[in-house]
Amino acid sequence: MIRRSWWQGGVLLVLIVLPWLIELRPNEIDLVSVLQSPSSAHLLGTDENGRDVLSRMLAGAQLTLGIGAASALVAIVIGSMLGAAAGSIGGMVDDVIMRATDLALALPTLFVILISSSLIRPGITQLILLIGLTGWMPVARIVRGAAREVATRQFVLAAFSYGANRRRIVRYHILPNLRSVIVVTATLQLSRSILTEATISYLGVGIQPPDATWGAMLSSAQSYLLIAPWLAIAPGMALSSVLLMIANMTFVQEQP
């Protein structure tokens, strides 16, 4: 299954790394070339300031996908640790972690992000932490359920009967068997994080202009939909394609 989806992960990695390898000028203004349609000079046209849309879309891929991947990693690490602890240890530890998770899930995530973003005007690092710290809860619940199931298997019970301590059992018997669950959950979380970043940038409280993100490009394209539809088509198709690619990666990994 991994071999069938390796190229999709490779595409995402290339989109993040490519802007570092080629010379891009996403913020270069050219008032002579304002709102030009796609041509050989500008493959995806230019925007209201004469900036090359292809350059801005590639630069936006680096920010949108980079922030999404990093914030997904934050959520996966926190959620996996808490979920594994809750499912493996059980008892009061399980109750405390799950009640905290339920409380965090009760909060409207997007509302919390928007309020926090408007207060602190986050940079890249703050945005990564903000998205990651509001996305660990579903991961914790999924990993906790898988850990509880693994903890009841015969090899874990046998390890207990032979006198192995709980820490060793969690490290060597339970966590390795959660790997596939964590990988599938990671792809779901990646999709959520990318979409969240695009949403808050679209609403104007994410990465600020002149830096390009796909959400910000969609936001600025609203005023020119009738006269320059390529401004919305390029980032919109890019975002949709990436989300569909991640969804397909998740489907492939779930197949037996």
C-alpha cells in the first residue's frame, strides 16, 4: 500500500522544497502587466499588481503545505502520546485525559483559532502551534481506542504474566502496534491542518500580505472573479488537488 502512494507524498514534498530550488519572485510588482491572462510569459497569468500567479502559487504551496505539515506533526505527537497513555494505563489516567479531550473538543476550533490569530497576529511558528494545539483531540481519541484494543491481546497479557513492567510493555508491545493507526491518522490530520491554514488565511487572520498562501490568494481573487477568473482557479485547483491526493493516500493506506 505504501508503494502505491509514495509518489503522492513525493509530490507534496516537491511542492514544499521546489521554491527553495528555483528563483521565484512572488512579490515582484509589475504595473505594466496587471491582470494579464495566462500566456507564454505568465503561464497562469498575473494578478491585480502584475505579480506572476505561478510564482505566487508555488511560494504559497511552500507556506500552506509547510505550515499544514508542521502543525499536523504537532497534533500527531501530542495526540498520540496522550491517547497511548490513556489507552495503555487506563483507570484515573484514562479518565482525566479523556475528560480533558472532551472539553477541548467542545470548543469551536475555528472560532478559537480566529480569536487567537486576531489577538496575536501570528507568524509562521505561532500559526503552526495554534493549529497543532487545536487539532490533537481526534488523534488522541483514535489512538486511545486502538491502544485499548492492543492492550487486551494475548502477547500483551503474556508479557504482564511474565512480570514485565508497564513502561516496557507500552514501549515494546503496544506502541509498535499503533504505527499503522498513527500513520492513517496523520494523513487525516494533514488534510485538516492544510484546510485550516487556508481558511484562516482566506479570512485574513493568517499569514499577512505580501506573503502568498493559497487561502490569501483566493481571498484577494474574489474581487476579480468576472474579469480575471484565473486568479481563483489556480490556487483553488491546487488546494483541491492536494486535499484529494491526501484523501487518496489515506484510502490506500487503509486497504488490506
